[in-house]
Amino acid sequence: MTAVVKQYNNVFFSSSEKETVEIVEPHFINKDCKDVIDQAKVHLMLREFSECLTTCLEGLDKCKRLSHDGICYESFVILAVQAYGEQNKWKEVLPFIDKIYGNISQCPPTVIKLCIGLLSWVKEYDVAQKQACLWLENPQNLEKEHTTVGKLVVEEVLLPQKKYLEISHFVEKMLKLNPEERKQIQNFVSEAKRYEDSKMEKFNNIKTPTKKEEEQNVMLSLIERMKAFFQSLSPYFRHGTGKVLFLGLSLYLVFLHLRIGEGMAMQSRSLFSNHRDLGSVLLYRTLSK
């Protein structure tokens, strides 16, 4: 991966080789696994991602043989997912999670949040939403940051796609919220939608110059540049000869511009339709400054 993913429980994906990779501090360190965990952390911070992943797999195997509890597994899984992400091997993350936990719905909240963050970063929104729904549908997860995971889906998966109607359906179907929490999410979504609508309205109100205005702007730009050039010839430009020369050359440029392309007569009529001497007036005003 080449840029920073938002923080999920102190987990970061680094964006450049000069940055330090910050990782999760486990809630506990089992003495049997401490050395292996520390070794994996060092590999990750030194951007030795392949070595970090190998160490994590060895640590998971050791935890399994020694029958350590799930928190030890969680520490290695978090480090391994970060190592996969840093190597742009995000497609291997879900099979890895299934292998460890049997199904993603059985993984801890920290792991599912990390997976949602990784998948949304690579814009695999459908995959992220599907995995999150599997986790949310597990009754055993109702007391395990259920609402936090649901809000993360809204913010990182649905809102970036501007799926405002689907957000309401998702909140009603998937989340067990009290009235206050439901109202907070609805207000958040409404505010986000108003913001997007205002940006679109500003974009639509941007005035596009007409062809006539573009042609006049081009001519004025040419005239200003020629004026600056002749002024650089001072003191010669102060004499009448210099101004006559400038006027003649400017007129030549104007008519040369009008002759380029088809419809010379149409362009000429368009240019001088409002004022017969518009071209001369523009030149005169420029010379008089």
C-alpha cells in the first residue's frame, strides 16, 4: 500500500519508507509468546513485511500448540493483516482470517474493523460491506462493539459511494440501536448529503465562457503582451512612431486571428456586431493606458 489508512484502534498502514509503522499494543503479553510478538513488531516497524508475516504465522502455530487464549491470536492476526496490507496482498487477508477463526463472523472487533479499513482503502466496498454484515449478523457480537462496527461501515463504505438511501436500510436492518444512536447517525448522514448537494450546486453554477468571450479574451491577451513588449523598448515607445508600429502590428494580429479556421466572416460579424469600432476601441484604450 502507498498511503496512510485511517486509524483503527491505533493500527496504521504506512505511506512512505521514511515513516514509522505504528502498531497495536496487545492488551496482555503472554510470556510464552512475548518474544515472538516483539520480534514481529520489530520486523513491521523496519518495513520487513515478509519477515513479519512469517514470524506471525510461526507465533500463531505456537499459540495453537500451547493452547493459548484468543487474545494471543488477536495480537498475531493484527500484525499479520498489517503485513499483508503493506505488501498489497489484501486479497489474502480474508482467507487468512477464515483459516484462523473459521469464519470472519467469529473474529474480534479489532480484526473486523481492521479488515473494513483495509478493504475500503482499496475501494473493495462491496466485499467490505459483505464481511461486515456477516460479523454483525452473529448474535455473539451484539455486545462486542456492534454499534462501532456498524458506524464504521456507514462512514468508510457507504458514504464514500454516496449511497444515502442504502444507509437508512442498513441502519434499520443491521444495527441494534437505541433511538438516540439512530438519530445521531441519521443527522450525520443528512449533513453529509447536504454538503455533497451544495458542492454539486456550486459546480453546476460555474459559468462557462461563450465562444465570443473566449475570442475577445485571446485578443486582449495578445494586445497586452505586445504592449509590454513595446514598452520594454523605451524610450522609443514614447514617440509616435512606436505607437503607430504597435497599432499596426496589433491590428495585423487581430485579423490574423479572425482568419484562422472556418467562418471568418461569421467571427468578424460576431466580434463587431455590438459596436462597429469595438476592435479599434479596445486597441485605443490599451494604448492610452
